[in-house]
Amino acid sequence: MKTKQNLEVIGLKESLLLIHKIPLSSEVRIVTITPRLAQEWIGRNVHNRVPNKRGIERYAEDIKTGRWRLTGESIKFDNRGVLVDGQNRLYAVIKAGIQMESYVCFGLDPDSFINLDTGRSRRLSDVLHLRGEAQANLLASSLLFVDSFTKKYYGELGLSRTSREQAVHLLESEHSAIRDSMPFGTILKGIMIPSVAVALHYLCACINKDKADDFFTGLAKGEAHHTSSPILLVRRKLLKMMEGGLHRLGRYGYMERCALVIKGWNAFIKDEYPERIEWINYGPEAEPFPDLLTPKSSIPEEVTEKICQLYQSRMGIKAIAKEINVARSNVRRTLIRAGIYEGQTRKMAFPNPTNSGHANIEEEVEHINGEPANN
């Protein structure tokens, strides 16, 4: 194990050399970091997370009062000389106006940021911010909602069962269009939770974008073609809930608002005009959490049959969508409704080696970009 005695220690004079030149090879040093050096290194922060003001103030106070100690935590640079971790400590040095010692790691793999700070839980929003995504917090929350909804974890909407790496992969491979729904988080602020607004608009847009735009714009502005439109019913219900404080009732209030929007969408897409829209989740009349409906005309019966046939012939979702010119989201939703696709599970009929018939079994198939893995 390396110690302070056998690590290269960079003193005050030598640290000045690091202002203009960062080692690109893999190495660890103990460096005396001055406010001037910290300022220069902050300039090498291309896509780090938003500074933590409370953390900076706490670190600065420790530095000024002499409570700062050399620990195993390090400031990190990649092999391009880009700062990938430690910005809060550097800001603290600048705020304190006093130098301090720290371990510094140079020459890391540029992709290593996704695994940094796992011990103190670097969030998905931090990773997305590092990747240069706009409104990273909103995008992360919306993506996690979409992931839990599509997996039918209705009781855990918006909660994370997915690793950061998996979530980033989902964003790029399946849900990249969610970025187009981001403006609805602002448009519907005050009526819906922004991340829920983004996620539900995106999920509805996967079914019919024009209708999704009309429905959610109507919710925001209180506009509809008919006074009995489900858009207006849902809007009035949501506003009443917000005024009455139901938005503070925790998980149930959160789920009820989501359910009301979905039931309103289902009525809107079917061109129905119900007298009221409500979701009952208790007592003898308790309802299951609603799913989003697809217009009957959007996926004809013969297309649905063709999708199922292609999928059971071991063709992947991406290939099916290209073959019949249907959006991947509609292919996936059609398969889920047919009961032969549940997330990463493919339900298929395979020959039974003991007889000439078939046995229904479930085969776990890992998908990469919507394609089944090779056996």
C-alpha cells in the first residue's frame, strides 16, 4: 500500500508547475493546492456536476479552522487533463483563501466518471449532467418514471430499480425521444409534477404525438373542443387536488394524480365524454392502476398478428419495427398487450423433446438495442 512516505509529495513551489501542465499518465500524488492552483483546475472542469454550495461552505470552514485532514478522497483528472471529480474541494480552497493538501489522481479513463462516487451515491442526474444533458434533474426523474411505468411497477413510479448505466443505455437505445417532451415539464408546472408531465407526455406521444400534444397543451391552458372534454375534467380535478393539499399526501396522492391523467387520456383517445373521472384505490370498488390505451385504428388487427408472428420467429423489436414500418414503442406495447413480452422476458412456444406437441415456457432473453441475444 502506498503511503505519504512513498508517494511523490508536491510542495508549494512544485505545485506551481501544475498550473499550466497536468500529467496525462496514470499516477497519484499528494499536492499542496493553493487558491491559484484551485482556480486553474476549476477551469478544467468541462462537465462536472453543479457545485454543492453547502458542501463547499463546510469544506471551506474546515480548511480555515485547521480541521481539514488528508484522507483517501482524491481530486481526479482523466488522461486528457480534464477535471472529473473534486470540484467542491477546489471551490472550498478558493473560498477559504488558504492552501491545503490533497491526494490527486491523474490519467484516469475518460469514461470512469460514470462509476465515480458510488459510495456517496452519485445520482443518475449527475451522470446525465456530466454527459452534457440539459435539465439533467428533470430528465433523470422523467426517465425513471418511464422505466418503472413500462415495467408495470405502478407502486414505484419514479423510483429507481435501474442502475445508472442501465438508465443511460435506455435513454440512448429506447427513450431518446423523451428529450422532445421536456418542455411540457415547464408548460404544466403548477398542475402536474414536472417529471410526471414529461414522462406521461412522452408515453402518450409514443402512441400518437399529435393527440398527446393536444391533450397536454389542453391540460395546461384549459382549452378543449367540448366543455365535457376529459381534458377539462382532469384539469379541474388536478387543480382542486392541488388547492386542497392532496398533493402532500405522499405516495397515494402521487399515484392518484398519475391515474387521473391516464384515465383522462384513455377517454380522450377513445373520443369519449365521461361525466366524471376518478380513480378508486380502496374498498370493494378498488380499481387496478390504469394503463395507457392505444387508438384502435393505430395498430390494425392484421398488423398486430404480424408483429406477434415475427417476434415468435425470434426477430427482435428493432427489426420488426423496421420490417413493418411501425414505431418500436408501438411494437413493444403490442407485444405486451398480447402477453408475450414483459420487459426482458420473451414468452414463446418451443418444441417439447419428449413429444410432438409444444409446451409453453418462458425463456429469459437479454436484449441489446431491442435485439435478442444470440444463443
